Amino acid sequence: MLSKGEKLCADGREYTVLELLGKGANAAAFLAECRHGGLTSKCILKECISGDKERFIASGRMQNEIRQLSALGNQTPPVSHIFEVGDTEYIDVTCFGGATLDKLSLTLSQYIAVCLTVAKTVGYYHKAGCLCLDLKPDNIFVLQNAPDDTVTQLVEFIDFDSVRRLSELDGNAPLAYTADWCAPEQRSPFAAGKITEATDIYALGELVFFTLFGRHSTEREHRGFSKYPFDVCPKQHRRFTDRPDVCGLFTRLFRGTLRSSPANRFDNVSEVISLLESLVTELEKRDYIIPKLPTVPPYFFGRDSELAGISESLKKDNVLFVTGIGGIGKSALVKAFIRSHKTDYDVIIYLEFDGDFVRTFCDDMQLQLSTVSRQDGEPADEYFTRKLTHLRRICGVKKVLFVLDNFSGRITKELSKILYCGYDTIIVTRNRPPQNSFPIIEVVAISDSALMKLISLNLGRTMTKDERSSFAEIITLVQGHTLVLELIARQISVGRLDIRTARELIREHGFSHFSVEQIGNYKDGEEVYGTLSAIITALFDASKMTSAELLTIKTLALLDVRGLEQELTERVLKLDFETVQNLGQQGWLYNDGRVKLHPVIAETMRDHKWQGIPDTEVMERHKSVIAVYEGTANAEQIVFIIKQAEQYKNLYSRHIINAMLWDMYGSYYDTILNGAYVAYTDEEQELQNKLIEAMDNAISEAEQSADPKRDKYLVQYMLSLAGILIRCDPSYHPEARELLDKVEPLISDDENRCYFCMVNAWYYTLAELDAERTKALTDQAAKLAKTVFTTDIELIDIICIPIANCLFYYYDYDGAAAKLNEAITLCKVHPDQLTYIDKHAELLCCLIDTYAEQGDKKKCRELLAELEEINEKYRDDGIHREPNPETLELIK
């Protein structure tokens, strides 16, 4: 057999072997360089390694015959030369460069496009009366113009010696195959007579399956009702396999190809081609809904009749309300329905109601369209209309499931627009819809036996006899309330509670004074909710929470129903990861990447006292959660948190607490103002006045305080107000200077000193231009920041971007660009963290603005291409940044 670097000559051609591509039973294939007539080209050189020379030569001629008969020119290259050297036969196949499929790293859409080309090629073989019989990645050579330019429409079957004419199959002649890739009948000595076109159809299905999952299919995946683990395929494919329409197409493909019996496979390869064409179309679409599907609780069972009921109801009427008391399992039921019916729909939209339907629908973190996002300053009602129009266009005639979970509002005209779209729609709510308006499924307790199983699973062991007896009584007393039973079991499992104490607590606080009918009728009316709250509070108190656990759960109760990403709970809320994990094990919170409380637990915990926690820390916790929603401009949630803080302030009022509340009001007005510090309307002027007044009040209250932390807060408030005044009308600049002079002697720590330097630098940039002072102050701030801040994201936001802005105002565009590039370098240190990837995209937008001011359109276009690449790669992760529209106009 030939080896790398070996040369052979024949008929005026010189071949140099570059590498072995693969080896079959009858032939070896090499990538070679051919010199002929002064020209040098690449080719696939096949060497006969069996004794059957005649068959080897005939196979090469048959390849060209099939190519000519079936117009295969667009799918596979021609055989250009058949020759003999030293009693060994060779075949030269034209090739322009490339690699076998197993050696390529492609996107999923490229892989499937190659599979489509392979399927079309197989179809041509079938039309010519031939079978391929040994399809596998290392037998498929794919053309590449360059390493990053794959031509998915041109393939070559390297081991085409395995090709057989149907007319030649007699059931006795040995046939080449590869065990992992072949159909079952190829492996069976008794099924040789069943080898038909269906044999290649199986191999095509296996090729696609391996491409998607990175493994071979199993026998249990060879049935007409098989389900496939799309949620555990390689991460780079999930952006596609999370889409129900894509999953549905793959499922149909696998169920029609990967069947043990040839009779159960597709009748011909054209059906495979049709599905692969649809997949390529869907995978290459730029305009689609990015799925954000919910996680199903790990212990879900006992709801088969309700699942069937939902399915039957939606067949009759496209809108269904799922109702029941809070914590009974409504959301878990609907999440399970989504999981079990994922492949029945082309699009699934799952939203968690956050108090206002328009805001919920407009939240691009909940409902994300691949090519549409809310623009800065775009009114919610305008974005709602634009987004809904785009959504309808994307969905078209697709089958859509729309789920609105935890709904508690009225059916507004905006929600009605969804209800009348014709989508299958499920509204999960504690409250019934208007009488005779929509179908309802009432969720009640699961059976006692199922509840016992649920309790054992949450205990993590089999119940003792005493526990079984006590839980039987508890089940009756709480009317089978799932959330309560899970909490009790979890508390026992971690040693925070014993069964006898739990039983006594439930005897005291349970639903014993209600009938089942009353609970159903009351829903979450005051009495039933009060009972639920009392039970949860009693369990909470009995669990003897540490102060860290109490602080964590009270902080999380301030979040909206969607909770917060784990990374942000640590970085922004400063919550301890281990404490969060412990609370999850105890059943108090969920953590599937987003940390959140069950709505019933959250409502109860908001009313629970901040026992043993210093009042200033309580207010700091409120402020830290407000910071989360400042970043998303969610003014409504900020108002909700301020109301919670105000209730606390009314109980524990003193000057420093009053000051901290006024600072929160300042955050609210700043969010509403959205950077409009130079007022152009009466409304903007009024908001600006309220913002300044709020910060004035915060300073006044702090100055009157005798709290040991007074100066710390006072410095923060004075710097905040100074920063605001610097950006406002020049008439405020003297007051800003006065504040900066007044605050400097109060600063005692490097962090506030760093902030002081940056605010002062802004003063000498916007109010009293002094480039030297600005540079000295920013240099000092940058030096201090390295000793104060522990994360690169803080350095970028607090130092790099503000300094770049100062330089921009001084028309030092090169300096600004250098600072922004410094920040991008910091982002690249964290290539797998979405926070830094998003920041990288934001910085590119800033750089585009900078180079646009210089008139460097070429550089702007380069950066724009880089930005579009990030948007494309990470759009399913919620990352999408767009440059200023005015800048885009400049660089056209």
C-alpha cells in the first residue's frame, strides 16, 4: 500500500501521496498531488488492495457511467484516469481540495447540507439501479475552497467499490459494510435477501443521527414512537435543537429511516431528501423565535389525566385556562405538557407574567426574536405592536403553542390580540376567567399514593412506619398541597425538621377548617392564602434558618417571577453560592441556572421580618436588587422594590434609612429619565427636578444621621448628585463643583476615592475644560481601581469606558479607541462568559462611533462585520447589539 510522500508515474503523470484518507476492504484512498503537462492539481488517488482488479476497474467506470446517466456533475467529481503501476491498479478522481466528513468541523447547517448532498447522490445511484451500502463520514470526501470555505454541494464517495448493482445481488456474494453504520439486514446472514434501497436509507438516517448527537443510535431509538434526546446533544447544536420545528423535522427523519425492519422505512430516498431540504431551510433561517423553554421539575408524575385533558381541550378550543390554588402544581403540569408535546408544535412560546402583559411580551429575555430587539427609548406600546407584527410573520402557518404562566391580571386588549391569533394558548392562573368565556382545567391534588411517592423522593429514602402514618395525616390536613408536602419532606431530609414537629405544625395551621370544595371556591382568596402563608411561615421558622439564609431568601423575594441568573446573584446581589445551593436542597428555591422562589413562597417571605439583620444592610439589599432592574430599565419592578423598602422604613425610620430610601427614588427617576440630563421637554425637566430633589433629600437625611456608616453613604450620594449636575444644564455646574469640594475631605477609602476621581474628571471634561487635570484624575482612578475592584467587568464599566468617553469629548479619538481596545482585550480573557461577550459587542459599537467620527469607514465596516459575527453566534443567548443608526448612515 502507498505511503505518505511516495511518488508514482504513469502515462505522463506524476503523483505524490499527501495523506491517507481512508481504507476499505477493497481499496485505499489517498489525497495526492498530480503533475501533468506543466500543471499541478489535487486528486483522490484510489489504490486496489484486494485481488479483484477487474471489479476495481469496473467500479471506477461505473462511477462515471452513473455520473453521466444521472447528471451527477453537481454532486460528485468525475473519475479522470484509470491506470496500472507495478501490477497494482489505481483510479484518479478529480479533486480541488477538501477533507473527509469525519475530519471537518462544520456548523450544523453545513453538516446537514452535506447530508442532503449525500442523499441526493444516493438517489442518483438508486435511479441507476445501484446501492451504495457503506455510507459513513470517512468515506465521504467534501470539497473545500479553503479551510473556512466548505462547498457542501459537492461530495465524493471514496470507497465506491462497495457500490453494487441491484441486479447483481444474489444473496450469497459478500458485501462490504461497516458495523457501526450499516442497516441491521447487512449484519444478518439470514437477511441478505432484504438488502434494497431501504438499506441505504437506514445509513442516511444513521449519518444524520451521528452528526446531530455525536454517537450512534441505539435499538430503543429504532421505533416508530421513539423519542430523541435533543436536550443533551452537543452544546453548539442546542440553539437549533431547542426549536420545536427543527426537532419535529429530525424526529420525522429518524422515525422514517432508523427502523429495524426495512419495510418500516421510507419508501424511497426522495422522502429523506425532502426532510433534509426542509431542515437546511430552517437551519439557515435568520428570522425565527429563539426558544426559551422551561425546566420540568425532577419529580413529576400522577398527572396523566390532566395532561390528556389539556391535549383534548386544545383540540376543541385553542385557548385553555389552567387554574388552581397556588403551589398545587399548575406550572409543573403545563411545563410537563410542553416537554411531552414539544415535537407536536413548530413554535413554543413560554412567558412568565410579571404583572403587566405588555411588559412581559416586550421582555426580550423572555420572548426573543432573532432579528428584532427593543431600541433604546422605544415606548413599550410601540415595541409591542412591532414585535407582535414580526412574531405573526415568523409564525405564519406554523403550529404554535403560547403559554402564559403565573398570570394574575385582567384580559387586556393586548392579551386578546394573542388569544385571537389562533395559536394553541394556555393561561396558567390562580383565578378563573370570566364565566362562560374560556375552557378551564381545574388542578387539584394528585392521588395519595402518588403524594407518598413524591414525599419519598424528596426525602431521598423510604419512609419509616411512623413517617408514613404522620404523612398520611398531613396529606389530609393540607388537602394534598404539593408545595407544602415537598417543603416538609425536604426539611426532614436535611435535618431541619422532624416528622412529629411537622405534624404538630400542620395540625395547628392546616386546612382542616376548610372543605375541599371551599378551597376550590376560595382559590387564593384571603382565607386560603392566609392559611398557606401561615403554613410556609411556620415551616420557615421551624427550619431555624441561619442569618445568611434569611438574608438570601429575603433578597430573592424582591426579584420578579423570573428570578435572576446564578452569576448575577453572586456578582450583583453578592449572595453566597453555597447558601443558595443549601436553600435549593431544602426546597425553598429553584436553581436551573436562574435562581428564583416559587411565587407563593416569595409572597410569604416578603411579609416575613428581616429578623436579626442590621437595618442598613436591609436597605442595601433593596438597593442591590434595584441595580439589577436599572440595567434592564424595568422601572415598574423598581417601584415595587421601593414600596417594599418604604414599608420597612416606616417601621424602622431614622435619618440614614430615610436617606437610603431617597437614594432608591433617585435610581427610579434616573431610570425613567434614561440619560436625558439636558431636558428638551417639560416632562424631562420635571423628571430631572425630581431626580435632583431625591438626591438632595438623601444628602440632607444622611447629614443629619449619627450612624457610624454615615460618611460612606453621604459620599456616595454627593458623588451621585455631582455626576448628575455635571451632565445637566451649565447653570448647575457651580453646585457640582461645590459638592465635589465638600465631599473630598469625607473620603476615607480607595473605592470612593476612585469614584471621586472619575466624577471630578467628568467635571473637567464637561464643565470646566482642563485636559491635563482630566488625565491626571483618570490616571489616578485607573491606578486605584486595580487595587479595589476584583473583576474585569468592573474595570471596564468604571474605568475603561468612562475614560474613553472623556477622551472622545476632547476629540482624542485615537486615545478613546485605545482605551476601548484595552477593554476588549479584557473581555477576550473570558471567552466563554456571556457577560463579557455582551460587553465585547457593546464596546464594538462604541469603537464604531469613534472611528466614524474620524471618517474611517473601512475600519467601521471591519468592526461592524465583527459585531455581526458575535450577534449571529450568540443571538440565541440573548446577545444582540446594534450601532447607533446615525452612525450606520455615516459609514454607508
